[in-house]
Amino acid sequence: MKVIEGGVCAAKGFTANGIHCGIRKNHSKKDLTLVFSSVPASAAAVYTTNLVKGAPLTVTKNHLQDGIAQAVICNSGNANTCNANGIEIAEAMSVLAANHLGVTPDDIIVASTGVIGQPLSIDPIAAGLPALVAGLSVDGGKAAAEGIMTTDTVMKEVAVEFEIGGKVCRIGGIAKGSGMIHPNMATMLVFITTDCAITPAMLQKALSGDIANTFNMISIDGDTSTNDMVTVLANGLAGNEIITEENGDFAVFMQALNSVTVNLCRKIAGDGEGATKLLECKVTGGKNMDAAKTVAKSVICSSLLKAAMFGADANWGRVLCAIGYSGADVDVNKVDVSFRSDAGQVDVCKNGAGIPFSEEEAKQVLLQKEIEILVNLNDGEAASVAWGCDLTYDYVKINGDYRT
Amino acid sequence: MKVIEGGVCAAKGFTANGIHCGIRKNHSKKDLTLVFSSVPASAAAVYTTNLVKGAPLTVTKNHLQDGIAQAVICNSGNANTCNANGIEIAEAMSVLAANHLGVTPDDIIVASTGVIGQPLSIDPIAAGLPALVAGLSVDGGKAAAEGIMTTDTVMKEVAVEFEIGGKVCRIGGIAKGSGMIHPNMATMLVFITTDCAITPAMLQKALSGDIANTFNMISIDGDTSTNDMVTVLANGLAGNEIITEENGDFAVFMQALNSVTVNLCRKIAGDGEGATKLLECKVTGGKNMDAAKTVAKSVICSSLLKAAMFGADANWGRVLCAIGYSGADVDVNKVDVSFRSDAGQVDVCKNGAGIPFSEEEAKQVLLQKEIEILVNLNDGEAASVAWGCDLTYDYVKINGDYRT
């Protein structure tokens, strides 16, 4: 398996495009994205667990009942959530897209991201669709990735290539962050495409299995969005024997999918709102998987630790504190903590108590862009990783006046 | 019942003092506090639920087994937590204080607040104690309140006067915030004194009952501290018939205690690290108390909402979002939301969907120092209040480099 150029158009038979249609005020910002498979594809999705759900999620869930879809339409700038006519608008988006693409509305995945609770007009979408469809191309992946951005500072895409039964397969994906991210059994907006042949049921199994250790282990700010969704389209054009059970081919597919999702996780966390650093909390020695995951996520979610990381301050007491209140079954007197980055590793806590370390060395380690917080619970064999980012002035700035 | 001047020395028989002994580098900052009752007092306490517990909590818990105490000693600048010799140091603090006061170490409540994981030297405390004890006076309440401050910007004290059986009783208290505050069945440092006569068991019952609706309903940053503790000393010098059961006198006492704790809650939340505003989320119409409390706390804890309140942005979608992911049993399609302050009230959401409102009016409401977020779940009779503050640049600044 190797990482290749591209994103959502890397796999055979997929085209994409992204344009500015007028939902966002800034004309230089794309706000409407379309991803299209030349043939109907197996489709799988996971959704936010927030009780307040964006109208597009309800519509998409309905459309995916048969496990088949052929296109994704997504706007940014407005979440189409908590609006009285939200379902109607999301359905209208599907119908318009379907008509222009010559498919049925049932085969459309629809998504929205942006402000909650402001009516979304169908007009700019209707006006923009002809150009959006006309511009669909295999070179449109980047434009599609841009069309779903909100406060993201960078476009996020990735693709990998691998073989199943001698056939070359590809998986690619695009994602948007970057605030209101604390997925819980679902996640932010991620659209993945592959030409691998796999049944809808196995595709859903692969996706649901994967997100527990990937998108559900990211937190930017502890807020679980109303519009989180991850979808995968698998159109089978790679020509491999269709995956119908948990065999070796399925394992290869899972591994390839995981490399795409982990890559997008790191991109999303590293581009968290206002973030200057990617934080990875790597927990080992957990009594069980639940303990390891709970600790990793609690550490990544601590506002105090996130602020300390922004300041490159090796305030490891905040790591211990976050472990202590996590609710996980741990013996705090066994915990070791280290900080690691490209600049080296510094051990700061052994058996739950501080050990002498060079503050200067620690500062150098923490001044890097990617920081690993290593926690050994010394209590078993379970391991887990969670991703997050530092808490900065810019997070406050971005969210203090998001709507204007 | 009426609010009166003073704090921890308002009740008969209590003296206090606070000095700078040298734990904190800044000589203008007091760092050692003593509160003393002239006679042994009924004592009650609640402690953090964090598995990582400050050594002073372990020692205090041990000392309060008999329900009797006579003094509180507390240092700021160092939490004496995650230190190999923490228990030894906390015991030494008790012994030194007891010797100087002429009481037994078992009657000392000991507490510490500040940085975690840095060894605490007993030397400055030993050196400072003679002056600390010599300076005990009924006018020392403010100095005592100052001696427990860390990043607090204002000293926090309150006192009330009430009658039980014709006898005038008083309750007063001091508190320190102001970060790492997300109490969970316990709370930050709060020391309360009263001259009311009440048994240790009834005092504990009163305290434990009260905090569920007061200190446990505050959140500054979602981080549950390792050193949270609330204690009450009741020395009986008011001369009322001692409270031994849940009678009318107990109800009066509970009410007076509640007025002190709610006042301190508001002071702590309003002085959260970097805060410019006090946020009060008032939930009504809950299906049950659990739903009302869970919703109130989830709203108060949302980083996104806190940042919006800092920016005076009526982004009510974030209130809905926080209700949706709270885990509470609510029907999101019934929820009404309003913002209220001294500048008026603006209704922004009805039945889970946005309603037209004047952005200009909302801005004026949200520019005030105390903001009420009114949530009606329209699903029952349960009500709850939670307190918090906005998320600001200064929170990041304070916590980006707390140790230096």
C-alpha cells in the first residue's frame, strides 16, 4: 500500500467539483461541492450522535436505506440545522442534483456545514448547479475539498493505492474540520471514495469498525456537532472480486481505509480552530481498551493542558489531573508521562509523581508543531491514540464572532 | 435572613489571618491562610472526585473522622499534589499549626492550591506560622481570603445573618477559584464558618445536600481539580439549641447555608480565569431533575458558546447543539431559548427552531457583565441553574504559561 497524490477523484470513475454559488458572502470562498461516481456505488455512512441533527442527515439516512448512492452534494456556510424548512431544503438539494446528474434523488448523499439556525435558501444552489455539474472532472478533487471548508485553514485530502487479488484499488477522501469537533460514535464531514468492489453491508461494517479508533478519537473543543457525517462510496470499478465477508481482502481494505482515516484525523486535529500544534496522546499499558481510550480522550480534551501546550509549558500535572477525572479504571500511582516530538523525548512523571527534568529541553520538545503526549498506565496491554490541538487566542477570536 | 459584611470571621468565635510566607515568588501575594475557632467545632467536608487527590485532602479526611475540627490552614502557590512526600508535608503543616494554636493536629483541616507536581518545602510555612498565629483577629477575614487566591482576580467572601429559636446565627465563607474548575460531587476551595450549633452528622448532611445544586453546578473549563474541597466549621457559639435532626431549624440553616454557597458560586464563576462575564444557565421544564441539571451544565461547559458570549454573539445554535449532545433525555423540538441581562430579554429559539430577533438588541443584552441563558425544555417541571463564564484570550494567556 502506498500514499498517492489526490483525494476524492483518485479512485476510478469518480469526478468532482467545487464552486462559489453565493451562500458564503466572501466570493473567494467556495461553498458548494459535488462528488460523482459514473456508476451506482455501495454506500455507507455514520452520523453524529447529537440529538439535534442537521436536516441533511435525516435526508441522507433515508436515501441510504438501500445501501446505494452515486453522488455527494455538500454546501458550506450554512448547516441547514434548526430550521423549520430544513428537510424540505435538503430534499430540494437532492432533487436538483439528481436531475442535473440524471440519477434518482434517492442516490444522492446531501450534507451541509456552517452556521446553525439560519434559513438556507435553495436559490444560490439551484443557480450554481449547472456550472457545478458541467465542471465535474477527475481534476476536481481539490475544488471539492475547498467547497466544504468553513474555518479550516487548509484543504484536506488524501489517497492511497493497494492491491486486492492482483487488482489495483484506490481509496481517497476529503474532510472538513475544524471547530465543534468532538465526535461521539460519528464525526465531522468526511467523504471517502473507492473503486474497490465491496457490498454495502461490508462497507458499513468496515466504516463503523474504523471510526471507533479514528474519527471518534479526535477532539478540538469538546463540542459534538449537529452535522457530523462520514460517508464512503465504493463503485467497484477496480474490478476486484467483490468483498462479501470478513476475509483477507476485507482485512486489506480495512487497512487501506484506516490509513486514509488516520491521515485525515491528523489533518483535522492539526487544523483545529486556531490551532498551532497537533497533539497526539498515545496511551499504553491500559487495563482494558475502555480505560486506554477514556484516558487518551480525556487528556486531549483538557482545556488546561491544551493551553499549556500552546505555551510550550511542560505542565504535566494537568495530564495527571485529566487522567484522574477521566472516569477510567486506572491506578494513578502507576502512571508514567513523557512528552515527545521531533526535538526529542523528555520524561516528566514516573509512578504518578514528578521526576527531575530539564525545563529547557522540555521547552524545545514542546515548541515543535507535532507533540506526542505519552502515557503509560502500567496496568495491562491495551493501547489507544487520540488526536487534538492546542487552545489558542485564535480559537477564542474565531468563535467569539463566528457569524459576522 | 440578611447579607452582612464580612466572611469567615462573621460568626462568633472565629479569627483568621493571611500572610506572605514565601511559597509564591511575588512578595505582594499572600500565600498562607489560617482560620481558627476559639472552641472545637463540628466539621464537615466534601472532596474532589478526581482519582488524583492532593495529599492535603487525604490528611484532612483522616483528621475529620471524628467530625470535629478547630482550624483551617491553607497555602497557595503549590498544590502539594503528585509529590512523593506530599502526605508528610501536609501532616507537618498540621502539626506545626496545631502546636502554635495549642490544639491537637487531628483538629486541623489542611489544604493547598497551586501548581501540581512540584515539591512543597515546609520551611516557609514553618517560618511564617508564628506571625500568622500572632496576627489572628476578627478583622483577618479579608487577609485569609487573599491568602488562598491563585489566579483569582478578586477576593471572595460573603456572610449572612439569620435567627434560629430566637438566637442570632451567622454563616460566612471564603472561596478561591478560578481555573481547573468543573467540580464533580465536590468543588474548589471553600471554607465556611458558622456559630450555629449543629451536630457533625447534620452539618455533613447539610453540606452534601447543598453542593449538589451549588458548587457542583459551576464549570470554568471542564477540568476537575485534584485539590477541590469545601469545609464548614460550626462552633455553636450562637447558643441556639443544637440541631440534631431534619427539623425546622435545620431547614433555616440549610437556607442560610445555600445563600452563602450560591453567592460564592456566582463569585467564583464570574471570576473564572480570564472571564469578562458571569454566565447563568437557567433551565426550566425538564422532564426530571437529571435532565434539567445535565442540560444546564452542558450549556455552561460549551467552549463554543463561551467564546460566543465573550464576543456578545447571540449564536443560540450553540446552545441547542450543547443540549443535543448533553446526553439528557430531552425533546429538542420543544426547546425554547432566550438571552437575558440587565439590558433586557431577547427570545431567539422556539420549539427547537430559530425565530426572528433583532441582532442589535441581542448584542446589547450580551454586552452586559451578567448573562442569563434561559432554556425551557417544555417537557416537565424540573428546574436547575448552572454557573460559568465566557472563554477569552486571557484564559489562554493565563494557562499557556501558568508555571512561570
